[in-house]
Amino acid sequence: TRVAVLISGTGSNMAALIDASQAADSGYEVALVLSNIEGAGGLAIAAAKGVQTVAVPHKLFGKDREAHERAVDAALRAVGVEVVALAGYMRILTPWLVRAWEGRMLNIHPSLLPLYPGLDTHARAIAAGDAEAGCTVHLVTEGVDEGPILGQARVPIVDGDTTASLAERVKTAEHRLYPQVLGDFCKGLARG
Ligand code: GRF
């Protein structure tokens, strides 16, 4: 299955997805890494791993969100992408793009959804006194961080945790969870 990974920044999940895709039975290949930010750190990392990259800067499209997304969609279709994996892609999608990829677009979110949709998830979990945190891979629907859950991983919150220390623990879990869930999802698609 040909997958595109969409990023805005560092792309550590993207890197984990590419690395895991190289295992014989991964179930997917990363055909494209796309960013809305020209010069996003992750683009160079992907290129160094031999993966095709493209920047489609939203800034070029001013306030016309759909025009930007039509350009994103065209870039995906041009390389025969079948499944889209959002990985730190910091844009809220319009209903048009969500519908265009309905059932074939995944996202990873750094909380145990339905807890803490949106930003600052780790600070909120610590402030609430939660005993554990984690991450969720879900299908993308029009409601932000609301789609059907495909998989979750849990980590403990320990005494003295800061948002940084918790974020690091959750990221490690993300890097294991996302390739696993994406691989299973793509194998399921391939089986029909
Ligand atoms: C991750 O925590 C992911 O859950 C969230 O954005 C972050 C992206 O990090 N959606 P990275 O760019 O993959 O390192």
C-alpha cells in the first residue's frame, strides 16, 4: 500500500513510519512525505532515507484553504497514494479534503482520546492528576481528533513528570504504535 506522510515539523513519527516500512511484512511503503512548511526539518530526514518529498506551503495560497488542499490532493494523487498518515501536520483540514480521503486518512494524537483533543495534551493530563497518558491513532473525520479509534498505547505518568519528560515517554510509544496500526490498517485494506 502506497502511503503519504504529512508533516509540519520535526517528523519523528514520520521517520519511525519510514524505518518500520522497510521490514519485509510491514504492509506499506512510504511513497511521499509532504509538508505545508517549506524547509520543515522532516523533509531533509525523509530525503536522506530515500523517500520522495514535496513542500506545498499554505502561505502561497493566502486565506484560500481549499486551494491549498487541492494542491496537496493533487500532489498525493500524482504519486498514486492510497492512504494518508498525518504525523504532526498542524493544519485543520476542510471538509473537502476529509471527504476526499474518507476512510483512508489516519492521524496520531498524543493523548488517550476521547481525553484531551486539541493542543497541550501533556500539560492537561499532568494538571488533572492522571495516573497515565498515551497516544491514539484514529481515522480522520470532520470533527478534530474525533474519528474512530484504531489503536492506543498507554504510558505511566510518574512523580516529577514535566510536560517535556512526559512528551518524550509518549513519543517513544507513538513511534511503536503508529507503524503497527498503519501496517495492520493497510493489510486490512489489501485483503478488501
Ligand atoms: C506528535 O506528538 C503527534 O502525536 C502530534 O504531533 C506530534 C508530532 O511529532 N500529532 P513529530 O513531528 O512526529 O516528532
